Amino acid sequence: MVVVLRVLRMSVGAGMPLAVAAHVAADVDVNWNLRGRVLKFAALLSSGTPAAEAAQTAGLGRVVGLAVARPDHGLDPGLRYAADYYDALTSRWWALLSALMLPLCTLALGIVTGAAVYVMFRPLVILLDSVM
């Protein structure tokens, strides 16, 4: 989403109308779900739907809807804010996942080690029980 918003911001800053900029932003290499939502946003803008309503209808989120709601003040500050917001949100998720990886890897390694010990010593215990 951050990349799409930055391309949208650069395109609008270059003088493109918002609908054309949305088509350009849809050509960025992103997942198919986000590409579909951006294309829907561009189609709604081309049909004359207000930008904020088009963003909400296309499923781009409330932040993007607020960013494009007031084009009379310029779209650059709003799009910059939305890109920074999603960038911060993504970095928080990565920090959370990074913090969870060490305990999960330690747990997985403990399970693998325990299974290896069990597999190696179980036949030995069975053999000793049969001898006695």
C-alpha cells in the first residue's frame, strides 16, 4: 500500500489527474488483491464518484479516503500522511513478528531436540526392559 500511495503522490505531483494517477499506481508490482482495489478506485474516479467515496467503496481504507477527501488543499500532504501511516503500521507488524520469532524458533528447536532424544533412547529402553 505504501508503494501505491507513493506512486499516486508522485503522479499527482507531476500533474496527472487523480483517476489517471490511480491507473498508473495500479501498474506497480503489488499483489493482485491490492491491484484490483486500486483499479476499482480508478474506475470509480473515472465515472465521476467523489474521491473519498471512491476510496471507501474500493476498499482502500479510511486513511486513504481522508487523504483524498479535500483535493482543494492539494493531495500531496494527505497522500504523504497516508503513505507514512501505512509505512509505520507495516514497520510495527515487522517488529512484532521479529520479536515473536526468537521464542518460536527456540520452542521449535526444543521440540525437535526432544523428539530426537525420544526416538534414539526409546529403543534402548525397550531393549533393556526385554533383557530384564
